[in-house]
Amino acid sequence: MLDKEFYIKNGLIYGVVNMVYLMITYVMGVDTMISYWNSGASILIGLGMMVYMGIQVRNANGGFMTLGEGFKSILVIYALGAFLYLLFNFVLGQVIDPELPGKLAEATINKTIAMMENFDLPEDQLDTIYDEMETKVQDQMASMYTITGFIQTYLMTVAFGAIGALIGAAITKKANPNPFEEEAI
């Protein structure tokens, strides 16, 4: 049966897997952290973890799970794990490496400008875009590492995570062939 310990254990697993992945990309460097392959890998790892959590929920329910049961349980596990991951990310950017938000902002701007250079835009237009982006991206990155930014990021993460929870529940659901559940008499 699903109890508080089940959710905490699986939330910890989800959070730790993502923290380890974050540390691997952090050690590899800022360019790795903002790369497209990292974004893709993060999505695949997240979906894989959602399916894994769905299997855990189904197994804890005697091998059967409805879409609704799976969705709710996976979302709770995801919300716990995402909180731990984002808390770790917050500590990484505020305590461990306070320069990280600025590095991420600069790398993001440079990557975007490099892509725009392929469009053969005039140099003065690129300079204008760079100046506008510099302030905007740095402000956005810095705001993510505040308490308000943490809360907003968490809420958005859980909202988007609901999509993954639904996919994970849809993949792992399994109807009980016995429509009559055992009842205690």
C-alpha cells in the first residue's frame, strides 16, 4: 500500500538521481549545462524516472493501477523529488558557486548570439540584441536564485511535470481483471 514512507523514499530517489545528473553536467562545465543534448537528456531521464515511479506505484498496488491513481502518485513523488533537486540547484548557485548564475547567463547570451550570426544580421543589430539580452537574461538568471524565484520555478516545474506524470501513468497503468475488489468483511 502507498504510505508516506513510500512517497518519501521514491521522492528521494527521484531527487537524488537528478542531483547526481546536475553535478555531472556542472563538473563538465557551463557549456554542457546549457547544451541542447543536455536538455534532451534531461527530458529523457525525467520521463524514464516517471515510468520507473509508475512501476513502483503499480507494484505497491498489487500489480494494478488506474491512470488516475498513477498520475496522482507519480505527481506527488515528482513534486517531492523536484523540490529536493531545485533546493540543491539553489544551494549550488548561491553557496557552492555564487558565480554560476552569471556564468549561465553569459553562456546563454553567447550561444544565442552565435546562432543569430548565422542569419547574417548586420553587426549593429547584433550589438543591439546583445545589449538587450544581456540585461534581460542576467536578471532572469539572478531572479531564479532568490526565494521568490525558487518558489516560481518550483511551481512551474511541478506544472510541467504533470505532463510527464500523465505520460508515466499512461505507460504503466494496468487494469485489474477482477472488477470485484476484495473487501474486508
